[in-house]
Amino acid sequence: MNQPAPHIIFSPQRRLAARRRARILQQRPGAARYLLDDMVEDVLERLDFLRHAPNRALIIGEWTGELAAALRQRGVAVEEVDPADGFNDELPFPGGDYDLVVSLSALDTVNDLPGALIHMRNALASGGLALASFVAAGSLPALRAAMLEADGERPAPRLHPAVDVRAGGQLLQRAGWANPVVDYRSLDVRFSSLDSLLADLRAQALSNCLANRGPALGKAARARATQAFGTGTVERFEILTLSGWRA
């Protein structure tokens, strides 16, 4: 029996463009990368806590190269793939029998998240560990408020819908991950202006990838958003981490 096609929320073309643009922006001195830095540190801490010493690992979406370098220092054979290079999270992964599969800051913009999680599980060897971290529900409250102020009585789709902890647990059960664990943590960052936040989002491939992105902000609406966001504003990122095993 054929499964129904997933609802198209995100544009694959715009997702690809955002990730490729971020790769270019990362070449600039001081480019923002704090979200991936936080995720990489968390993955290494989890591996130490779980005492999981993989021989072969697949890393998805971690374009800094820091996680791969750290794992190679531990003697792990690492393969790296990225949606910016054409890797499709929503298709069965090439190869397989990995002891560790890690996806960082990639699954928040796929249309078939259950399918992507199933493919992660299927790429594991027996006893292998899967880890996925991405920006989750509750993130960017100041930006959301500023966009609502800008749009007034007719809010447009400007920010991504996101997964929360409860939905994450349901997704892992559906995907068949053994001993699933779902948790989240907050990362607070202070911004001097709305423009500085938007620049950081672009540099980290977090700009708008919606299939229906809504109309562009006009000059007056942009001014309302800038004023509503203010200066010296602390913005919050919620990072959801899904982990589980293949029995």
C-alpha cells in the first residue's frame, strides 16, 4: 500500500539555496556558527556519557567539520554529507551499517521528517546510535513578535513551524528507534538589532525556506518590525535533540 505523499511545507529549492548561501557566508571572518558549535559539543558529551565508541560514523549537515575532526581523533572512520551538496535526507541513505549517524541542524526543514528518521535508523548497524539536533518550537519569540507587529491584522507566513518535545517523542516511536530519548535546551543570544539577528540566521542556514513564504515586507512594515525588535534584545533558540538505537 502506497504511503500518502508528505505535505509540502518547505521548498527544497529554497532550502538548498539557503544552505549554499550559508556556506559562502561562513567564509567571512566572524561568521555566526554558535548553534552548530553548541550541537557538536553536546554530541561529544553524549558519546562520552553513553560510552559509545563507534568505529564508523555518518555525519549529516555539520558543515564546520569540527565533529568529524573530533571523531577522527578518536579513531572513528567518518563520512560527511550535506544537503548543500545534494544529499537528500528524505531518501534511503547510501551505504549503511554505521555505528553512529548524526544529523545536525538539518531536519528542521524537511517535509517528511518521519521518513528521514526512519532512514537514519535503517542506516545503522545493530547496536548503532542515532542523534539528531535542530532548532525547535519556542525559538525566536522576539522575532515572531516583531513580524506580527509588522504585518498587523494580516500576518503572513514568515517563520517556520517547528517540532516540540512531545511531537519529537511521537516521531521517534513511529520511526522505530529503540530506547528513544527526547530533550531540549535553550541558547540565549543578545542582538544589537533586528538586522544583526537576520544576518546570523542567514549565516546559519536558518532563513525562510517555506514553500509559501508570503509577501516581502514593505518599507513601513520593516520599520515597524525593527522598532518592535528593539536594541540589545536577547533572543532564544530552543534546540531539540532526538536520540535512539537500532536493536
